[in-house]
Amino acid sequence: MKLTVFLGAASAVALFAGAAAAESFEDMCLRVSGEWGSTGDVAAQCSCLAELAAGDQSLADEMTALGESASNDAEAYEGASAAGKAAMDQCAVES
């Protein structure tokens, strides 16, 4: 069974008042995945998604928006565009 993991972006953290330093893209992915109770090799998935998002600002923006609106992995995946789903699928690991 493949596990999809949401990835947010560091720019979302900057929106919060009083944030001393923005999280990295990967750190935010790990934090959100923890909050959502994601299972599997979350670290590898977050690293993979961070690499993809680093080269695609629209993907980074989409993942940020999903992180703000979704409440779990499945909801984020369902709300993703075809490109977002493809990125999540590409980074999914067997669990």
C-alpha cells in the first residue's frame, strides 16, 4: 500500500506573526506529517518532495495551500492537482 505524504513550504511559516525563523520545506513536511499521524518512511518522502518543490514554485505553492486547508494525507491528496498527485505518487514509498 502506498502512503502519500503532504508537503508544505517554508513560506507558509513566514505568514505566522512572530515567527522567529521560517522552517525549511522539508522540516514543515515532517511537522505536518507528524500532526496528521502519517506513517511509513516520512523522512524519505519529505526529502523527495522537497527536492521536487525546490524546482517548481507552483508545486511548492500548491503544497502550502493544501497544508493550510487539509487535515490529513488523504484529504491533501484528493485536493491536489494532477501535478501535485504525480509528485506525491513519485515520492510515495511502500508501507
